Amino acid sequence: MGGMSDVRVQLLAKELEAGQRVQVYDPLADLGRWGLMLHRWRTRRALLQLDDRQLRDIGLTWEQAWREGRKPFWKD
């Protein structure tokens, strides 16, 4: 899964402390409607396949993951 590295997070924190304007890249912004729906479908399907340890790592309960994973891909 995509994410920000520890180095990038530290750099952003320094920029915020210095009062600089921070521009964060949003990879989903360029997908368009169909790309976003496909992304939702894939990530929600992957969420349903995580075990208890993996869910704890991302801070979700089984019920929360199930609720999000069962949402239709066209819903936000």
C-alpha cells in the first residue's frame, strides 16, 4: 500500500514548524471517477482479507473493517 515514508513525514513536520506552506501530493486526485471507484473496490476488498494483527496495526477493529469493506465502491 502506498504511504509516506518516515523521512517524508519528518520533512513535512519541519516545514510546518518553520511556518512554510506545505503542499501534500494526493495520488487519488488524478484518478478520475472510474479510477477512484476501482481504487475503492480494490482497497475495500483488501481490507476484508486482513487478519486481527494487521487490523490492530492500522488501528481498526474487525467490525470497523467489515463495515468499510462491505460498502459499495460507488459510496464515499
